[in-house]
Amino acid sequence: MSQKQNALDTFSHAVRVSSLNCMEITVRNPCAIECIAYIKKNYPTLLVGAETVIKKELMAATIDAGADFCVSPAYDDKLINKAHARDIFFLPAREPPTEMLYAAKQGGMAPKDIPETGNTDEVIARIAHCCKICDGQQANV
């Protein structure tokens, strides 16, 4: 087993036994697609998201690797259209409020709520909120 696989197994196991059942993999990392595929193959019950998706081709690669949802640091119509075409949950960032409203009206996708504070409890609550969205539970947008 490689060091990378060992690290992925350790992290995935920790997430699986916690009260959270999802994680995001930052796709700026060159091995992110490989990591998403590995986690989905070995831990199929975990929800795995691709974070920092900024190109349609990158979105397609993460979906093909098994990502359950994608997150983007910005709102982009091309990414929204790709998400609709591939039937994947997409969380575009929101700023300012006009973009938030526009994003919310596009196919019912929830805008990503980027925390501005260092409050760990707030960040955990927002991650849990995203997990509820991904699990298909009702969430306010």
C-alpha cells in the first residue's frame, strides 16, 4: 500500500466513523482525481465532493472519478450548465447578494456559504448543512 493510499484510508475511515459522512477533495492538487476515485471505490458510502472546480473539463473528470458534488469558488454559467447536463449537485460560491440570488434561481442549486470567521463550530455547522443537502434533505437556500 502506498503512503498516499494509507493516508486516504486513515482520513476516510475517520470521516466515516464521525457524525459527518462527506468530504471535499481540493482539485488543485494534481492527484485529486485519483484520490476521488480511490475513496469512492473503497468507501462507497461516503459522499465525496470536488472543491475548487473552475473548468467544465475538470468538472467532467471529477464526475467520471465518482464525485457526488462539485464546489466552485465562483459562479459560472458554463459550470451550471455542465452540472445540469451531468446531473450532479453543484455549489457555486456566492458574493455579492445579487449573485447569491441568481445562483439560487438556477436549477435549485445551493450557493456555497463561505465563512468569513474563524469560528470552528460555524464551519462544522455549514459543512453539516451541505451534507444534508447532498443527502437530499430539505435545506434553505
